[in-house]
Amino acid sequence: MSFGASRDGYGEALLELSSNEKVVVLEADLGKSTKSCWFRAKYPERTFSFGIAEQNMVLAAAGLASSGYIPFASTFSIFCERAFEQMRNGVARPGYAVHLCGSHGGIHTGEDGSSAQAIEDLSVFRSIPKLTVLHPCDDISARILTCQLAESRHPSYTRTARNKVPRLYEGKESVLRIGKGVTLRQGRDVAILAVGVMVHRALDAAQQLSKEGIEATVADFHTLKPLDEDLVGELAHRCGAFVTAEDHSLIGGLGGAVAESLSQIHPVPLERVGVKDRFGESGKPEPLMDMMGLTAEDIVAAAKRAITRKETN
Amino acid sequence: MPEQDSGAPLLSIDSAPYALSQLEAFARKCRVDILRMTTRAQSGHPGGSLSAIDLLVALYGTQLRVSPAAPNNPHRDRFILSKGHASPSVYAVLAQAGFLSEDDLDRFRTLGGVCQGHVDVRCPGVDFSGGSLGMGLSFGVGCALAARLDGNDRTVTVMMGDGELQEGQLWEAAMSASHHKLGNLKGIVDLNGIQNDDFCYQQMDMGDIASKWSAFGWATRSLDGHNMEEIVEGLAWQHEQQNGPSVLLANTIKGKGVSFMENNPKYHGCAATPEELVVALEALG
């Protein structure tokens, strides 16, 4: 198995998009971390530095978009939140296709501690009308989906992660489309919907469940908005029990989005794995994920609870 | 798109005395429209519209290359009203310039109209959706970078209020404009001295505003924002500032032209009653 970090996929996508002369890159002193620095090194004339000033960067991106450019702006996901109102009022409301990428999202960010571990970014950006929200799980899907954004007329927020995780899309690039969930494993007993660094944990959980005779479907919901409601409905009918898994608050992220959708389409028992209304702290990613309840074992336990609820209904 | 389609200012300023009196006449008509719009809607921001209107009339009259026949021409000069609540002033000028009809003005702040409460890009001739202060200059920085990437000589003018200078983002933008040496970016600050709750110096005393802009690397020039000759000269000076960003600091009177509104914080966000409108229109002649 090979490994890759989704932030590297973002950097590679910008290089891939460079042949489009309308693509411009905006940075706020974290290009070395978000990997837009690779674009800067080759195309300095199309890369703009805004210093540590995210609000200004986002509105400048809007000005560039209003003038026919395709801006890709990035910083840490937590500092994207600082420009929330700018994304709402200055970008999404007039409808400019500005693409904001926040790297280092989630508890998995690790040692930098709770100030850097954005756990509510997906929730807040999902609440903005007309905004696409992505959270790819590996470098390959981050690259493919970021490249697709350049064709979109909608503004977007993409969360990438700092650390390398197992690659899940090697040789499977063609299945990736913005707005379409990807079923990575089939099983009839429970559906596990996951995003980001929790996707490979969901696959691990499915293997553990299989040893106990429980067969789980695992789907990567890399697009939180617009949510693939067709797939939600299909899985609800087929499996009758749901688990969501995300390195994000239980409030308003994937779990929230799926709950909103299920309640309208086809209500089935739903158990959510995520951050339980609390902040993280400094530590190595793996022990932190254990402490926060974000492991394959947590997904296994949630799947069993969902199945029990299905059977007692 | 060919350059000549970008449009032209309303007036040729070559015949200066004639043009100045014409600009003053335009401004008077615009003041009437501002008052009628806000009174009809019984909401809106007449005070800051009346303080800004002489500046706007001179800007559209002598500088901006825009055309109602091609409001989305990519090479047009851009105007960004960062103090987006002063929208009636822009709508009044756009009506004079042929972008909007009387009917559009009549539907100010009503459902389905293009004249939204705060300037919005759904309105022909409006380049920026405002309403949240401190954002317009950043947007202008992006527009100015785009013009430079295009190799096009279009200019970007951003009008700000003085209360708005309290927003931190505005100074992020000011710093980035000089960092990127944006000679095509022009600022105008409408220094009417009053913000929503009260006089600016009571809400947040901003001290020496000219020194602040200078310290951020902007060429600055102060002027009387109700003296048409000074404004036209100031805009011409600003047009020549090509090496970096420049700003006109315009001393104005909130509510200018309507005696009971002048320098009165009440009329920041409060329309005249129909009875007050009669008095105001008589005074304007």
C-alpha cells in the first residue's frame, strides 16, 4: 500500500491546472504548508501573496474572479474560518467561482494543538448557499477533484489534511466526480459513510466487522455539498442502518448532512462517529484520534449499535 | 473586445466652466433622486448618499470609461462602492448615465427590483455587492491585479466611508495595494464624520487619517468633497498617479444640501418623511 497526503494532491492539481492561463493562486503565508508553493515556484507572475491576512485574500480572489480569472486561495482550514463572512458576503452571494482550500483540517493535524485543529470548517462552509464543500481522503482524490473545480461555476471550500494516509484511488481516478459519492466496498448489513482521514479507517472497520459476519458498505462522501442524495437513498434502502465517520464535529458536518438528508428520504438508524462537541489538544495524531473516539474500533462499535437499532425497530 | 467599446465619461471636461456647472446640475438632480428614493422606501441611508454624491458625479462625469450599452465590457473601468449602504447615490448617478430607468429607482428596496438596499451586482453598472463594510478595497485589489494581468489600462476606483476605516480588513487591503504597487487602484474616502450610532470621533477616534494612508504607502490628497472644481482637479491628479495606489481624502458634510439633515447622525440610516421631503425639495430648487 502506498501513502499520500491530500494537501499534496492540491499542490499537484494546481500544477496540472497551470496550462489554463486564467488560473491564479493566492497565498497567505502558508503556501509551503498547503502546497501552493509548487505553483508559485513555476508561475510567480500568477501567484499573489497577501501576507497573514486571510480576509483580504478572499475578497481579492473575488475581484480576480469578477474579472474573469479562476482563483485558488489557500491557508489552514482554521484560518479559512476567519474569512467566513468574506466567503459568504463577498464571494458566494454575488456568485464568484473562488476556490478556497483549507489544509491541516481536523484533529489528525496533531502536535500544533487545538488552535490549529479545525473541527467546524465543514459545518460553517456547508451553511453558505451555493457553495460546494469537498473533503477528499487522499492525495489522488484531492488532485482529481481540485482539477474539476476549475470547470465549476460555483465557489468552493475544500478541506485537505496534513498527514499521509493510505492511498485509496490508485488506478481508480475515473470514478471521481464532484457531487458523486464513491462506494469502495459492498455489504448489506450497514452502510458506513466517511470523509477524509476516516475513509481508510472505515475500510479497516468493515474488515473487522466482516470477521464477525457483518458485511458493511463503505462509501467515500468526498463532496459534503451538494450531498449525493441518490446514493444516500440507495444505501438507506439497501442497508437499513447508517454510520457516518469524520474527523470533524458531530454538529453540522457529514453526520449532520446525512441526518438532514436521511430524515427526508428514508429514515434509518444513524450512528455518528466524530468529535463530540469538544476541542482537541497537542499530541501525536494516532493517540489523539484514540482519545477523541475517531478510530476503526469506534466505527465498528457504532455499526453494531446501528444494526441493533435496525433489528429492534 | 475593442478598447473603444469600454465607454467614456459623461462629459468632456475640456470646456471647464461649462462642464463644472453641468456637473453641479447633475448633482442637484441626483440629490432629488436620493431623497425621493429613500422617502418612497421609508428606509435607506440618505445622509451618506448626500455626502458622497458630488464626488460620484465628478467621477462618472470626468473619469470613468463605462457605457450603459455594454455594462459588462471586461475592459470597462471599475467603480466599487465599499460603503454599500450609500447605494442611492450610485443608483441616482447610474440613472443619469443611462444605466437605470426612473422605474428602477422607484423600486428601490422593493421585492424584485435591481436597486437593492445595498449595492448588488444584479444592478446594471454595479461592479460590487456591498453591505459589509471594509471589503470593497480588497475586492478592488483583486480587480486591479486582474487588470494588470490582462495588460489593460482600465482603472479601479473604490469609495470608502470614514467609519469604515475602523475595519481591520481595510488596512490589510491598503497594505497589499502598495505591496503590489497597484497604480491602477484609486481610493476615495468620504470623510463625513458620522457613522451609524454617532459622530466617528465618539465611536472610535481615528486620529490623523491622512498620515495613516501615507504610512501604508498611498499617495494622498485632501480636498473639499463638495467643491466641484477641487474634486475634478483631484480626480485628474489621481489619474496621473501610476506608480502606486492613491487616495483622495474628501472632507464632506453628511446630509449635504438638506439643512435639517446636515451633520445630523439621525439621517445616517433614516429617510425623510413625506412632509420633510417637500421642505427638502423646495430648498434644493
